Amino acid sequence: MARRPLPRILSTGSAQIARSRELARTAADSATDILHPLITVARGLSRLAAAGRLRWAETPKDRRGPLLFLAVSVVLVVALMPYGPLLAVITLMAAAAWQGRDRTPPVPEGPDESQTQRLRSLYEALVPYFSTAEDPAPLYAHGGDWEKAFLEYEFDGSGRVTHLAVHYPAYFPDGEAEPRARVEHLLAAKSGRGREYLFDWDEEGNTLTLRVLAPLPTDIAAQRFVTAPGEAVLGFTDPSLVPRTLPLGHGEERRDVPPVVWRTGVRSTEPHLLAVGRPGSGTSTLLRSLALQALQYGDVLIVEGGGTGEYACLAGRDGVLGVEVGLAGALAGLDWAAQETERRLIAANQARQEGNPPPDDARRPLWIILDRPSAFTHLAEADGGKDPQALLQVPLRHGRAASVTVVVAEQFDNLDALGDAVRQHTRARVVLGPATGRQVEAVLGAPAHTTPVEHVPPGRGYARLGAGPVHRLQVPATPDPYDDATSDAHRQAVLDLLPPRSTPADAEALPVPAEAVALESS
């Protein structure tokens, strides 16, 4: 069928509207320039009238009569004088023009003395990095002109740099990681420590842009996120890095925050996740958050190697297949998970051969969450038993086809104890807590584009999904509700997300503390 052309009014309407808006804007600007004196005089008359009304209101009633007689006398004298009314009008207009002038202090052009000194010190510090002896006309030289090198600059109220655009010579090796890292380290140290800086290298234009990043929000509590089945929210990041936002509840307020969404299941290219951090960095908080989200659509098996009871609140809940804290329980649970993965693969294969969809029990998501599996590795080596990580090979290799997701959390000190299967198949990576640039790059496989800081709140770090970009990450506050140090608001937020408690399937299920029942009933 031939395509019919659009009516002329539809094809040219947008251009005419844009042209009309431009003409109207130009006419308004011209009218403002022409009528500026009248606007100034009118503003001054209004201010004079307001001042007169205020003076009349402040005058006591017993003095208003003489004041009024004096004003009438002045008006009569001016009216009887030669050229008196004309001079009075001229004087009034001049006073109105003076009162109606724009009193906004002019914006200072260029930096002040302290800012100039800071920029000059930055320029001098960059001279060894951006100059060579063979350059006949160096852009960077001791005592040179810093205004040619710094294209843009902004400062905060304390006088520290918040935005800086640096132009560097074309012969600088900006494609190599080490020279870039040295320059970034220098700029971060000279601009002020304790802040996160984002560096944007424009190799084509030979420009480096430095920006100070605002801290990520740490007051977002655990809640039901608006996500589709198979999506899990790892945390929240900068609005410029992701095109999506989630509506969140913050007390009585609602706000939209950009999330880092991890897609799991059959269609996922990163079906398993590895989280690394130091003690107290928030890896257990991340695992609790993922477990609460997974229980909305599937089942969860938790294996805790730390033995601190971080997941006791999930024991005996609907959808929680077990919370194992001992070596024997970990071996039994992971052995069952391997057999369940094989059973699901066989059932799905048979269904496809018969031309039927996979059964529901083979499509229901199954999450295997392991916190510090290296602790069981050390115990197995001491007892001469089997390492529980060996049982993860089947879920890791074939988990995506069987709707099985594996989440592992480990500390930096014990990364060497992780098996090859965990390293190869956990392509979604998270680093939490303070870490050096080399540590972040070793775990994520790519360097972070921001400068790591030494002191960060729990749950703060970086995330990378497969071969994607590195995101700043702040995990939603999901503390252990049975911890006495937890605030009441965060405790109640987690308790509201817990599924109802069911009867334990076996007699060896974890006992529930009495204070936990009291907290839930309150």
C-alpha cells in the first residue's frame, strides 16, 4: 500500500510553532529593553508609596494632623513657585528612578584571590605531567598562564573546586591507565580529600572534566520496589548513569531514585552474583535485601558461614527452604540444591521434547544465598571432608536454564578461598565498603570512574553487571531486625516485608528467639 503524505498542517505545524515562539520571545526581549526605564520608574514609585504608607502608619495619631498640614503647605508652596510643578515632577521621577534601580549585587567576573591561588597551584602541580622538554610552545610551564589550560571552573561556599575542565596537550598518553590514574590522584588530592570525584576524559578534544559527586542517599529503607518478576534492586546510583527511576516511599513523602537493577532468570546474561567487602561493609545487608525481594516470587535457601545469626529472621518463613549455619547443614542443603537443579533441567527438557511448557515447579525461581562460604572451606579442610563449594558447580553452570540463582558474599581477605566455578560464573559483581582502586578493579574487572574514599557508610560501594559500566551503589537499609542497634523505623520496615511464619519442615530447623516473636507481635 502506498504511503499517504501527511497533511501540510501536520508536517509544517511544529516548525511554524517553533518559529512563532522564537518571534514572541524576541519581541518580549525587545519590549523589555525599550520599557526598562518605565519599569524602573514604576518600581521606584511603588517603593516610595510603600515607604510613605509605612511612615504614616508609624506616626502617632496625635502627630498626624501637624504632619498632614506640613505636607499640604509644601504642596501649596511648590504649586505657587515658578516652574514649581515641573521641578517637583522631575524630582519625583529622579527619586523613583533611584529607588527602582536593580539592587542585586553584580556577579564578580572571574575567581577571587583565594580561588585564583588554588587554580594556580593546581596548574603548577600539573606541569610535570602535561609538559615535555621537546615542546617548543608548552601549554604547561612553571609560571605559565593557567587561564589557557583551565577552560571551566566552579567553587563551593568553602572555596574548594567542584567543577574543573582541564585542557591538556595532545601528546599526553590519555589512552593508558597509569598516566590517567596519576593525574586523577593528583587532582583529587589538590581539590580536597574526603569527596568523590568523577573524571571524564575526552580523548578527541584533549579535555579532562572533573566533577564532585553528591553523596548517595543513605536513608532509603527496605520496601517493595516496583519491579517485574526476575528483577532485583541491588541499590541506588547517580541519576546520570541509568535511564530509569523507581518511586520510593520516604515516610510520608514520595520520591524517584535511579536504581541498579539486576535481571535474573532464563533471559539473564549475568545469572549469578558475587559481593565482596570488609567486615561491616554491608554485604549481609545486601543479601538480606535480595532475599526479601526473591521471596516475593520464589524460594530461598540460605547458607551462612559467619555463624552470627544475620538471617535468623528468615528461618521458618514461607518460601525459605532453610537457613543453614553448620557444615553438615550446608553440605546437605547444597547437595539438595544440586539435585534440584538437575531435576529441573530434566523436567524442562522432557516438556520441550513433548511440545509443552516447563512445569511450574521447574520455573519457580530458586535462590541459593551463601554468606562467607570460605568459612566452611576451612572447616572441611580441617576435618578432611568435602568442600561445600564443590556442590555449587551444577547450580552455577546450569542455574540459568533451571531458574536457579546463586548469590555469594565474601570478604577481601578470603577471596583466594573461592573456587574457580564461583569466580567464572558470577559475572554480576558488587564491591562494598572502603576499597582501593586496585581492589575494585580486581573484583569488577574494570576501574571505577570515581575516586574511592576512605570513610563510607555501610552498604556503599560499586556494582558492575557483566561487561557493563561501573555504577556507584548504595544498598537500601535492610538491617537484622533482631539487632538491638537497629532503629525502630528500619526494624519495622524489614518486619513488614517478612513472609508469614510457617511450621518448620523438620525438627532441626533453627529456633526462633523469643524476642523476635515479641518484636513481630508489637
